[in-house]
Amino acid sequence: MCAIRLFRRSMCLFPLMLAALPLTLYAQGADRNKEPDTLVLSNGDTLHGKLVQETNGTVTFHSGSLGDVKIGWDKIQSLHASGSFAVLNSQMKSRSKRTAGNLPAGVIDVANGAVAVHPASEGAAPATIPVKDAQVIVDKAELDKQLNHEPGFFTGWNGAATAGATLVSATQNQYAASGSIELMRVVPTVEWLDSRNRTSADFSGSFGRITQPAFTNGGVFTPASVTKSSISHFDAERDEFFSPRFYVLGQTAFDHNFSQDLNLQQIYGGGLGWTAMKKPTQQLDLKGTMQYEKQQFIAGTSAENQDLVGSTFAGNYLLKLKLMTLTQDVSFIPAYNNVRAYSAEETNTFAFPTYKNFGLSVGTMDSYLNDPPQTAPPTKRNSFQFTMGLTYAFKSKY
């Protein structure tokens, strides 16, 4: 009886299987008929595979046997890509959603020093661009994703986390720990389009303690002593671009420095920013804000703790080299209702990649606070910090 039931069910499914067979064969035939992209090198060698993209004169081509291969235009005789690609001309002054979104897209043919884009619409003439001006060739789907979509809150971030520690056990017991995390997300997440917005946040901190045990010398008793150090900084910023180089920004910052008797300094403000220099290896941003600032000191009186109205004038510089990345931030913070209550800060970080996402970093942080309260012993106005540690880089895959 069971065998009869299974036979009846099979007979019911048989017509459905026959109906689905032509669709399966058609899909397989379509895959077989789809021609791979073709790249001919200047020496006559031919690669078959898929064009990934081209940026700044370097073509990335995926071959089944070689993987991703990067080749300069000077080594390419011709290229044919059958997908839908758009070309961003180096002469374009704006690469916003409006301008880049209207670029023609289609099959790509490269020959005789020119890139021809054949739009899918019938009768449309191909767009021709000199190879030297074809700064970016990108898949139309990727271009649409970058122009018309926003990454989720937890995606699109780049940055690094650093940690270091020191431990000493001798006549004095000493330990120190330091760490930092820096995160930034720029939308679009590619450098070949104009930025719409940028979000950044970073935290750095160091904590240390030196313990001197009690001892007696010549009948004189010296009690145990503890020396503490604690410095921490957090800031966050949101930038909204209204042109390729100019933007409005909102920011907040929190600082604690035990050596300067600063319990907490809070800053909330907004202003304007200008990307003065933007190159593949370098970027310089200059900013100015108006802000509310609150200073609270550890040993300060109610008169020394103060509310301030001021500004932050800052410069952020980034240099990317093959074996090192330098990040430098300089800021000056004046107060308008108390001209003595100004401060300044400079941080420098040198990151050296070693293996995959891991690297080594060396950094300095120099802060100046002009109005610490009077204490005994006197509080120094300047604080300098040197750090070294192991770094892990976060790289966006959006």
C-alpha cells in the first residue's frame, strides 16, 4: 500500500517537473552564452574574466585562473566589458548624486586611447572619453548603491583600535595601561564621489599607578604613598556637506586630566569646515565653531569651576604612505567671557602596518590648560603623553 501511494504522488509531480525543465535548460544556456569580458595586453596576451573597476589609471580585472589582477592603462591594448559600466571623467567638477547619477552606462570598449560607453537604449550614440581622463570606471549597480543608499548604522565604518601596557615590580610597584579607538564613516564610502556626510568618534585614555611601600630609615617612618596618573579624551563630530569642500558640523568633546586637576571639561558646539586639500594620499581639514564649554576641577572651588562661551579652531591632517599613516590634529580653544580660560591640544599618531589588519602605532598627545586652580604642589599647565601599542584596523566592506 505504501508503494502504491508513493507511485501516485510521483505521477502527480511528474507534470510539474516537465514544465520546469525548459526553464532550467534556458537558464543554463543563458549562462553558457554569456560572454566573459576580454582584456588584451600590449604584448598580445589575452585575459578572459570580468572587469571589476578602474581607478586613477589602474584597471582591476578578475581572471578565473589568476584572481584579481591590477594593470595600468599603458600595458593594455584593448578591453571589452559586456556589463553595465559608467565612466567618471577627471574633468568633472562635481560628483554629486545629481551629476554622477545621470552618467550614461553600458557596455565598455577601450581601444586606441579612448573609452567608449555604449548605452543600452537603442539609437543612442556611444559616449567617448580619452583614457587619460577616465579616472574611474565602475559597475552601474555599485554606483547606484553609493549614490542612492545609506549604509546601516553598524556598516561603513573605518578606523583602528590600539592597546598598550607596562608592568614593573621592584622597589616600587608600577603599572600603566593605555588604549584608543578611532572610528569614521564617510558617505558615500568611496573616495571617487563627493561626500554627503561624515561621522567620526574617537576615545583615548591612559591610566597608571606607582606604589611606594612604607619604610623606616634611621628611626624615621615614611608611610606608603601612591602616585596616580589618569588622562582621557572623547569627541564626536557630524559633518553635512553642502559643496564638495565645505560643510557644516556639530561636535562634542569631553576631557579628563588628573595631572592638570581637570575633573571634566565638556564642549558642545557647531560651525563650518573646509577641506583645504584632498588627494589620494593626503587630506587637510580646517574648522571653526561656536560652543558652550563647562570646566570642572578636582580641587576647584565653585568660583573656579566655570561656564564658558568660546570657539574651537582646529586643523586635521592625514597622510597615507605605503609603510606608514600619519594622523595629526591641532586645536586652539579660546573663551570669550574669560580670556584667561583658553586651552590647546595637539595629537600625532604614526601607524605602521605589519600583518593583515594588525600594526604598530606610536603617538603623542600634548595638551595645555591656561587656568588650572592653585594647588600644592603647583599644577603644571602643560601635559605631555607618549604612547606605543598594538593596533588593529577596521576596514569597511560596504
